[in-house]
Amino acid sequence: MLKWGRRIFLFLLVNLLVILTINIALSVLGVRPYLNARGIDYGSLLVFCTVWGFGGALISLALSGVMAKWMMGVRVIDPENPGSNEESKLVQTVRRLAEKAGLRMPQVGIYDSPEPNAFATGPTKNSALVAVSSGLLRSMDQDEIEGVLGHELTHVVNGDMVTMTLIQGVINSFVYFLAYVVSILLARGDSDDRRGGSLTEYLLRNVLIMVFGILGSIPVMAFSRWREFRADAGGAKLAGRSKMINALKALQGLQEARMAARNEPKAIAAFKISSRDGWALFASHPPLEERIERLQSASLVIAE
């Protein structure tokens, strides 16, 4: 209960920070009201929506490492004084792979979760955090863990966090712009009073933001799936193709065992990976079997 309360508090705090920061940015930029007696000022509206679209995404990126530690309960390991042999081995593996990838040593952390999972986050390549769950450490051997870490470090090398943020910012900007324009035109029509809002316009705008946001998530998730394939290939180069394949197979086996035990739908996957289902367009990760098949394919040449 305390953990959920902390997460809700942090969520509200970050959103308040986003709103305050964006309003300050709009004031500094001198963005004029996007509605006047003659109708919509499309230039001002576009700037307004761009600031809102990118503002939240960029602030989330800047705070991603801190938020991950707070919300996921990540405990960062002191690289000079790890608390156990398991932690020491984890730090040494990340250091060796990071050096091979030409990266500055990222922070390494562990968080408590029975689900075998791992993630990489951070605003830049030189200020990254790589964290693994306690469930992953318990259920995988050293080679499989190395494959997972190679995958996550490839996300850092490729700058995927920044790229995803920029893509999301562009999508957000278009979603807000289209929602504002359509809601204003539909709710007000030829009304002479174009400067005042209405409840109808407000409700319509929020419905349109939700609808356009869902549609906008399709290209975002398509890129996310593509970057996972690319991270698999990078992980295979860093850790070795067999280790990367074995890591994915281990995740697949754990996923199937968990679904069987809980009688869960196939869409619930380990490592937050969706299976083949009707919502494939909105999946952030491709199916594990497809990822394994790509790595095993003779057409993908990866140096061990």
C-alpha cells in the first residue's frame, strides 16, 4: 500500500512539474492566444501544441533515471563495494560489456520483482541506468543474464531512449494540434464568439486527444518493435549470438510456465513482451519466437 501511495505521489508531482515548466516556457516564448476574433491563429496554436507535445516527453526523459529508482524501487549497486558475490558478478559483466560497446560505465541496479525483467533508461548515453529484477537473477544462468545485459546496453548505445522521446514528442504535438483544431471547428462552427471555450469543446477535445493518441501510438510502437530487433542483434554482438538466443528462449520458457500456472492470456509476456494477438499494432515488443527466429536465421550475420 505504501509503495502504491509513493507511486501516485510521484506521478502527481511529476505532472505538476511538467505543467509548471511548460507554462513558464510558453511565457518565455511569448506564445500568443491561439484564438482571436478572426478565428484560429494556426501559428500560435502549433507552437503551443509543440511545447506541450515535447515538454512532457523531454521532462520525462530527463527524470527517467530518478523516476525509475523511485517508482521501481531500484537499489543502485556501489561498483567499488558490491554487497554480494552476485552483485559483484553483475557489475563486472556490465563493465566488460560497456567497455566493449565503447560506453561509459552506467549505473547498475537491482529491483525486487518476481518477474524476470530488465530495463535501461537515462537521458544520455553517459548517464544511463541498467537495472535487473531479482526474479531474473534467480531464474537465469550467467550466460543468459549476459545476453539480457547486452540487449539493454545496446539500447543505450543506439540512443533509443532519446529517439523514442523525440518520436513521441512529434506524435504528441500533432495529436494536440489536430484535436484542438477539430474540436474548435466542430464545437463552434460559424459562431461569432470564437474566443471563449465551452464544455462541449473541452469534452470533444479530450475525446479526440484520446482517439488520435491511440492512432498515433501505432507508428511509435512500430518503431519500438524495430528497435527491439536491433537491440537483439546488438546484444548478440556484445555477448555472443548463442547467449542472446538462450536468453530469449529462457524468457519464452518462463513466460509460458507463468501463463500456464496462472491461466493467463497469452498476451501477458515475460520481459514485457507481447505475443501474437489482435493488438499486435499496439505492442511495444515483437513476439519472442519471432525475435529468436531472426537471430537464428542464416540471413542475419552476427559475429560471435
